[in-house]
Amino acid sequence: MTRTATVERRTGETNITLSLTLDGTGAGTRDTGVGFFDHMLDLLARHGRMDLDVKAEGDLQTGGHHTVEDVGIALGRAIDQALGERAGIYRYGDAVVPMDEARATAVIDISGRGYLAFDADLPVGAIGNFDHELAQEFLQALAANAHLTLHVAVLAGTNIHHIIEAVFKAVARALRAAAAIDPSETGVPSTKGTLT
């Protein structure tokens, strides 16, 4: 079973082409024009074991907001498509990731219901053209469009780069665990019979 998807999203603000293979190695290229975000997508792909190609052109003269949010929408839709009927998956995944002094946790339920709980007090500021608040915006778009219940919490940290990096790694590892194939599961892991 090959779990892949390709999504194109074109708006008056962005032009995005994204391809995803859920069961990969982290291969691919990420080019959004937002350097720190590209780095976070690299982490998401590598630690999530997803092959991910992203090419995004956006109205960066207004900041990175539209580009980051729309990539979240496109990636969420690709994950949703690649998961298909969700038969045979573990469904739940969690991870706690340290990054030097920072520590973040992510818990995922591939529930069919998009929801983000984001427990982090990120200071106002930016890393390059990536405003700190865009971490939450990206995850909100991802959860809503992949139909994930996603809980993220920052448990420790003083360096904002380390904190956001720990968040992305934790989300990647939790998603990898939740989307993995469970050899003991013969159908959709829900008493309702559906996760879509």
C-alpha cells in the first residue's frame, strides 16, 4: 500500500505545490521563501519519516503569514488524502522531545475531527521572516485540514529557536506513531467504523 498525495493550492496570496509520501525517509525539498520555516519542514519530514516536496510562492512582502498558513492547509490535505480510509493505523501517537534546554510534547489522535490545543507562551518576535506566532498558525491549519486532534505543550525552554524546533520534532514523531500501520488492526480503529 502506497500512501501518497499531491496537493496544489493557488490563491491570490500564494501558489503552492506539495507532494507527500507518508512512508518515506524524510527525502524531498522544501522551498517556501521563509528560511526558518523550510528548516522546520525539514525536521517534520525527517522525524516524521515522510518524503515531502514543497514549493511555495507567496506575498512575502506582507510577511510569512499567508505562506506558512497555506502550506499548513496543503500539507494537512495531503496527509488526509494519503491516510485514505485510515484502516490498519495505530490512530494515536505521542512524543516528548528535548532540544537542549527546551522540551515539548505532542499528542495526536487521527480522529476525523480537526482540533488544536496549543499550550505555549511564545514571546512576540521573529526568527528571520518567521513570526513566532506562525508556529501555532501552521499547526492549526495542519490539524484542521488533516482532521487531527492535536495537543501541543511547551514544557520548558528559554531559547525560542529551540522551543519551536522541539515542537515541530514532537509533532513529527507523534504523527509518525499515529499514522503507522498496526499489524494487529484489521480495520478502522474506531467503534464507529470510520475516522473520516
